[in-house]
Amino acid sequence: MDHKSTMRGAGEEETVAWRYFRRDVVPFAAMVTVECTMIGSYTLYKAAALRGLNFYVFVTYSYVVSTLLLLPICLIFGRSKRLPAAKSLLFFKIFLLGLLGFMAQLSGSVGIKYTSPTLASALSNLTPAFTFTLAVIFRMEQVVLRSYATQAKIIGAILSISGALVVLLYKGPKVLAAAFFTPSSHTISLHQNLTSSEPSWIIGGLLLASKYFFLSVWYIVQTRVMEVYPEEITVVFFYNLFATLISVPVCFFAESNLTSWVLKPDISLAAIIYSGLFVTSLSAVTHTWGLHLKGPVYISLFRPLSIAIAVAMGAIFLGDALHLGSVIGSVILCFGFYTVMWGKAREDATKTGAGSEHSPLLLTHIAEDEALSLR
């Protein structure tokens, strides 16, 4: 009897450890990897843009590559459930995801061309503030002003927006120069022209902020889609397909010079393939899986990590210098980010203890066990 109890106890411990590994360790490692992948794409695209890659060409080809890559994967692994009817509301929502994704991708590409991957990473911390604000506007989030959790989220949103304004409006002196990397003279000249102009820096920053606003809406819509149809690969394939169908006519109309669409085997082609393979395909699948498993706020939790990665990659591969305004603004952004996260964690813990429903920003978090059972 004791032996059986011991074996049962060991089995239960192994089960708990395995569930913890799948539910916490794997998503954590996946999100860190995605952040590294995203910053790698920013850096590679910036280097290609400095050498003449058009952002319309980049966005269109990236979606084409990702759609072609996901097609066989979707046919093989994405057919566990029947597809919804073409006229259903679900397909409209996925089309909306494609439109939002295209707008975010285009805004981000133009923004990075005019600024830097470091600024893109810093402004990505606006995502939780935007998500919270949108949730309040659409009455998905309850606002109780007497609650410490609500106060923390409001203060965090204000700090995040304030930090973004500091990054955009105050560049300041250099605090870290990339002396150990010296790009070619052509790259230095072009890079200085693009980053020394304050209007271009501000416009680029506003476009990057727009990207993360669109992404916040994307996260909320994607969460709704996954509630109804929890098939990550299929959803991401149709998202990329719709984004491709949108981007091809729009970008061809915007960039009518056919020579811009002719690619050579250089860094431009590498940037497109990398983006299509690792960002719009694998990263999108990982994000969708993470949204289904953990919810939209958990995905946003890893944004501050990207700043350090972007600073290192920008210094090594682009010769970027770090300015005081970026440091101060990033610190304020991170404070605002984690204030929102603290408020969300406190609210979630309080509601769990009271036995009530979780916040709509964590719509999928309460279904972790159900999501795990689908794996």
C-alpha cells in the first residue's frame, strides 16, 4: 500500500512538473525567442532600407513568403476542425486581422526606416497601455477608480504615453557610441541623414506608435477569434493570405516603379525571407498560440526585453548610438509598462480569490487547462 502511494505521489509530482513546464516554461522561452527574432528582423530591415529597399516592396514580399510557407503547413497540420463558412462573422474578423496586420507592418516599416530599431523597441511598451485604453473604450474593462488596480493601470498608461513623448521629442546627447563597429562610409552618411533630422525622427516615431496601436487592436480581435476557432495555424494562414491580398494592390499602386520590385541576392532579399519566415509566419503562430494559452497582456509582458536586444544589435550591426532621450524615455516607458502589469496582476488575483470572472484583457488566461488539453 505504501509502495503504491509512493508511486502515485511520484506520478502526480511528475504530472505537476510537466504541466508547469508546458504552461509556464515553454511559453516564457517562446516569447523571449520571439522578441530576439523580432529585433533581428528590425535590424536586418533597417540595414536593407539603408541600402535602398523600398518599404512597400518589403511588406508585400514578406506576406507573400509567409503565405507560401504556411500553405503546406496549414494543409498538413491545420485541418483538425472544419473551416467556418466563408460568409461567417469569423472570416470577417480574420480579414480584419489581415487589414490591421498590414497597417501595422507598413507603419512599422516606414517608422524604422526613419528612426531606429531601438526606438521601435522602446515604443513597443505602449502596447499594454493601448490595450487597456481600448478595453475601457469598448467596455471590455471595468474601471473602478477606488481600486488600487485600476489606479495603477491608469497611472501606468499615463507614464507609458509620457515616456513615448520623451523618446520622440527629446533626443539629447549620445550616452553610448558604437565605437567598436564602423560601417562603410556610404552607410554612415545615409544613416546620419536619416537619423539627424528631427522631423523625420518624430514622424517615424509617430508611425511606430501607430503600429503598436494597431497591434493592440490586433491582439484583442485575435483573442476573440481564438475563443471561437482555436486553430492557430489555420487562423494565421488566413490572416497572412488576407494581408497579402490587401498589400499586393495597395503597394503596387503606391510603388509603381517596377525596378523596385526586382530583387537581387543581397541583404534586401535576406531581410524579406527572414521577415516572412521568422516574423510573419513563425512569430505570428507563436503569438497566436500564446494569446490562446496566456492572453494578450502576457504577450505584451516581454516587450521591455526588446530594448536591450535592440541596443546591442543596433550598435553591433548598424553603428547606432544610444541617446539620452531614448534612455530616459525608455525607463519611463518601462515603469509605466510594469505599473500596468502590476495593476493587472493585482486585479486578477483579487477576482480569482473572490471567485468572479477575470478581466477581459485576460480572456484566454482563465482557459489555460482547456487550452492545454487541446495540445
